[in-house]
Amino acid sequence: MKMLTHRIEASTELPAVLAVVKNFVRVDFAEEDSQIANMIYTAAAEIEHFAQIALLTQTIRLTIFQPSRDSWLTLPIGPVAEGETPTVTIDGEPFTAFDFVAGNRPCIRWLDAYFALTPDRISIEYQAGFGPIASYIPRDLSQALMDQVALHFDGRSPMDAKSLTTSPHMARIGARYRGVRA
């Protein structure tokens, strides 16, 4: 089974409040705003990749080639809100014979009609994320995002490659959302 994942950003909002992040990195002038905004986007992308989550609401498109015959398929990016249902096509045809479990680690349970098929390709599209604006993101993730921005901000001067990696707080919080137990 090979799975390709594509994210489609739905929001142009920053995933953190610029003024709060500026206060956190101790900047009180506007000259650095665009650079700090870029650092916020970069840190958010790092958290999303590391934790396999979507901070702000976005569309996730999956393409699965030679899918397995397992009863359950865990979707790679969460969270998905209760009441949301993915759109599934199998070999180009709409397919609805599945149950869906929303939450931080969303998954699909295939019903009997799935096992009567021999699919080559499954396409799944769904909405993931905590909400459309930064205030919907949980506080621990917001703090981890600010820690990662601070690491980028403080590390702007030349340094060795090992120094600018992942903040320990982001790693710990991101691992919890990814499902790793620390």
C-alpha cells in the first residue's frame, strides 16, 4: 500500500497571534513583523509535519494505491471534528460503505461491500484542523509553536546546524498529539 497525502490550506490566517508571539520573543517594534510571521508559518509547518496534525482547518486529500484489505484505515492527519464525514472514491467511483470515527486520530472502518471489491486506488478527502483561527488551537500547541518561533528567531545569526533543530517543548507536545507516549 502506498499513500500520498496532500494538504490544501483553507485559511490565510496566521496560526498564532502576531502580537503575542512578538511579546514572547521580546520584540516591540514593527520592523520584524513580516520575518516573525514567516517564522510562525515555518514553525506551524514543522509542528504539523512532526505531530501529523492540522493546526488551522485545511482539506486533506489522500490517494492510496494498492490498498490493504484491513478493516480499519487510520487517516494520517487529524484532528477531525465530530459530524464531519470524508468523501471516498474507489477506482473513480463514489463509495459510502464505511463507518467514520472522528477525533485526533480519525479512522475509517470498511463495511462488507469494501471486501467484495479489489480496488487499485482509493481517494479520500476530508477536513482536518482545530478551527479557522489561532484561538481554536489548544494552548499547549500554541506554546509549542511560540517556543519553536523563538528558537528560529534567536538562531538567526550563523550557528552550527545542530543548534537549530526542534525546541524540546515542541518535540514533547508534538509527540503527544502524534500519539507517542513519553
